[in-house]
Amino acid sequence: MRQKIFLPLLISCLVWVGFPLFAVEAGNEANASLFAKALYESKEGNFVDALESWDRFLVSAPTDAAALSNRGNVRLALGDSEGAILDQTSAIKILPSETDPHLNRGIAEETLGQWDEAIIDYQWVLTREPENASALYNLGNVVGSIRGDWLQAKELFNKASIANPGDVMARSSNALASYQLNDFAQAEKELRTLIRKYPMFADARAALTALLWREGSLGEAESHWTAAIGLDSRYREEKWLVNVRRWPSDPIHDLMAFLDLEPV
């Protein structure tokens, strides 16, 4: 069995199906009420109760693809990646043309390090929905951080940010890919734009800290770092940057050099 790599940031990319796809027929108010309860608990992050509710719903509606996919998401949030994949695969067998279970299965596959399988699922989604921002972003993360193809990753992050202009993480990842590709001017421009619009966005401030340190602007780097670390202390942890946030190697190296007061 492959070693599990649990990636908390991926949980925010999960897609919840907000209505039953089959089994709640007109007049079956009890089932509809239980579905709504389970969905509410899921979205609120009450995953233990949500799992119990989805289990109860699926006893009476075992072929409801939406409920299976949603339960798969809950299982993933609780750390059961294998169970999540089983539920998403069951949903796909019932409704093979639906994209959401493929996207959700790809996320679960990533947590197990099943990179090739995740890529296949994301590409499957994109052949049907070329502007699916979540699939574009997730695929960019895999081809960049795992395959090391930051040029393709940048293209995917850029498409994701166009498809969803409010996705600040896609825009920050696009800037980080530019950084890795030595396009420092473009990276700095995008990071400064993000910070002006979203001053409380720690990722952009931490990335700009690293870039400014590389450029020798220590005073401004210190200023952005103070803000970044006050917003999210995880940016001082190299392992978190590599395995969870999945920054490119050069920005990580420069940020660690900044923290150690070493020249780049």
C-alpha cells in the first residue's frame, strides 16, 4: 500500500452535490429531510454526524449517486481516503457522465499519492468541462509539484484564475510558477496586485517575502513576513510548504534562506 499523504488544503476543493439525483421521490419527505440534514452537517464540517446521516440515508437509497459522492467527501475529510475512493467510484458507476465524482475521486487519490490516477480523473473532467476551475487548479498542482513541469502548471493555474477570478490561491500559484520559471518581474507584479486587493492573504505575502529577500530588499521582506506569519504561522514550516501547500522549490529555498538570514 502506498503511504498516505493527507493534504488538508485539498478538502476545500471538494464538490458537494446539493440535491439527490435519484432516490428521493416526490412525497418522500423523510428521505428528503435526512438528505438535507446530512448535507448541512457536511458543509458545516460536522463530519462525524454527517457520516452517520449519509449512512442512514443510503440504507434506504443505496443507488443515490449524490449521496454516495457526498459520503465519499465526508470519509475523505475524516481521513478515510480508501473509503472515499470506493464511494466516488460507486457514484461514477451509477452516473458515469457526472463530473463531480471524478473531481472528488481525484482529490482522494492525491491524498494517497496516486498521482497518475488523479491526473486521469482531472483530465477526464476537463475534456467535458474545459473551464472547470477546480480541475484546472488541482491538475496544475500535480503536474507542477509532482512532475516538476512548472510551465504547464503555470498555464493551468492561469486558466483556473480566468475561469474563477476570485480564486486567489490559483492566482498566487500562478505567480509562484512564474517565480520558479525565473520570471521574477511577472511574479512580483502578480503578488503585489494580490496583496493590494487581498491584504490579509498570507500566501501572497509569504511568497513576496521570499522574492524580496532574493532581490536584496530585506526591510520590505521583513514587513511582509510580519504580516504573513501573523496570518498563518505554517509558512515557517518547510515540510508544510512542500507537502501541503506544495510551493515550487525555488520560493521555498529563498523563504528558508530568509528565515535563516542566509544569502540566496
